[in-house]
Amino acid sequence: MNDIDTLAQEVALLVGKIRQMKMDPLRLDALLAEEYGADSMDMLEIVDAVENKYGISVTDDQVLEICTIRDIVAMIQAHRNANQPRA
């Protein structure tokens, strides 16, 4: 399993815990609002949990761009890549 798969599973578990439902980590493009019923309060809770778990800071603009688990995974990866030391 690669890092993206592992990260997707972690994010799916995190979102599922907040939504109190089982999330399918293989459905990275499932829409959180439309398919899983996440409302604006859920999204804020998801963002807060992601910030705490991964030590990142999410801007208000980034919050508005989150629609899927893939979006969350990409945001975490971008933050990790931006903070890696350059060789």
C-alpha cells in the first residue's frame, strides 16, 4: 500500500467518525455533501480534525475547495511537500 492509499484510509476513517458512518476509502471522489450528507458544520469539524491530526493549517479559501476525500488528501500532501527540506 502506498502513502496515498494509507492517507486516504486515514482520512476516510476520520471523516467516517465525524459523520458516524463507514466511509469507503476507495471512493476518493465521492462528494462529501451530496453522497455522505456532510453539512457546513461537519465540514468545519472535518477540517479541524485534519488540522489537528496532520499539524497543518487550512485557510478559509481551502475549506471552500474541499468536496471529496481526494481534496483532503491532496491538501495534506501539498502541505507536506511544501514543508519538506530541499536537498
